[in-house]
Amino acid sequence: MIKFFRKIRQRLLSENKFSKYLIYAIGEIVLVVFGILIALQINNWNQTRINKIIEIETLDNLRQDLGSALTQLDIKIEQNYLNRTSDSIALAIIHSKTVVSTDSIFKLLLSHIFTPTFDPELGTLTEILNTGKMEIIRSEPLRNHISSWNKYMDELDEIDNRLIFLDDNIKTPLYSKYLPYRNSLNYVINPNTNDVFKSGFGESNFQTDIESFFYTLEVENMLSNYYFYGTVQEIRLNDVKNKMTDMIALIDKELKTVN
């Protein structure tokens, strides 16, 4: 094809038909530019098609990750509620100086001896944030949610870390002196069923003066801290849940659009 056009140009020049040669040259340039534009259009169309396939796959995977994480989050929210309920009951008993049985105090305190954390497996979301996949997601609201995800998780981690600090540095040293942790095996509540786990272990043979330990300012202050930070944790857990629910709704809407 190139040789064909070259022969035409040479013939026109040899015949001194410069004006025709000029017109022909311009036409040839237009033809080349037109060909380039067509090639670019085809390439853009092909890239758009590839991006759409990647977007659908990415959104599908993200939808599955968020669904699993939401189930875990609901359990965390329920655990938060149970822990705050235990703490508020204990605070009410201490404040009113109500006399309750040793066994009741054991059950109340041992039902909340550690703080569970929310650690979702969101590999797809992390991949979107750390690679260029954000660009293929066409929904601007969804991109905004993904972009701000780390901010919400950082706020939740902040309060989780505070509660874990209380677990490690306040509650565990204090409880281990007065509470038989062995007995907690019979007092742990399943957040899915609200049933109490039963173990084959017998209760501890060590005796402690639980009342002199329980009705103290030290315990009241500790429980007050847990209730306060637990309330903040509840707010942030629900913020994350609302965000995840919105993201799932946007993904479902987007998948209907692209499919």
C-alpha cells in the first residue's frame, strides 16, 4: 500500500503536476490521520470493554467481602451491647450498695473480661485503595465511600485500642487478684444465641473476698471507663455499619447498571 502511494506521488512530480500533487498529499495526510483516529477509537473501545469486565469482577468481590464483614460487625455490635449491659448493671449495684450473691457478682464480671475487636478481611477494598483500580469504578459516591474507609476504621481502631489498653493494664491485673478466671468458662455468653456456654471444668477452689473487692471506688471507676468508651465504640461501630450498608447498596445499584 505504501509503495502504491509512493508511485502516485512520483508520477505526479515527474509530470510537473504540483497542484495535483499538493492536493493528493493533503488527502493522503487526511487519510492517515483518519486511520489513526479510527485505530485510537478502536483501542479506546477495547480498553473500555476491558475496564468494564474488571469493574464488574472487582465490585462482585467487594460485595462478597463487605457481606462477610457485615456479619462479623453485627456480632461485634451485639457483644458491645452485652458488655455495656453487664457494666451498667454492675455500676447500678455498686451505686445502690445492693447486696447480691457472690455467684451473681462472678457471673456479672466474668461475662466481660476482654474486649473483642473488629478485624474484617477486606482484601478487595485494600487492593482498590493501593492500586489504580479506583479509576475503573465509575460511581462517584462509591469511590468517595472507599476513599474515606480508612478514616472510619482508624477512628474505630482508636477506641478499640483504648479498651484493649484497659483490658491489659487495668482489668486483667485487678481481676486476676480477686476473680477465678476458671469460672468464666461457664459464664461466657454466645452473642448469636444468648445462651451460656457450659464447659466440663469445675469451678475454682480458691476463695476470695469478692464483696470487699467489688464495692470499691477502684472497680466503679474501671467500670465507668468501660461504659464510657464502650458507648463511644458503639457509635463508631454503627458509623462503620452504616458506611458498609451504603457501600453494598451502591454496589448492587452499579452492578445492575453495568450488567
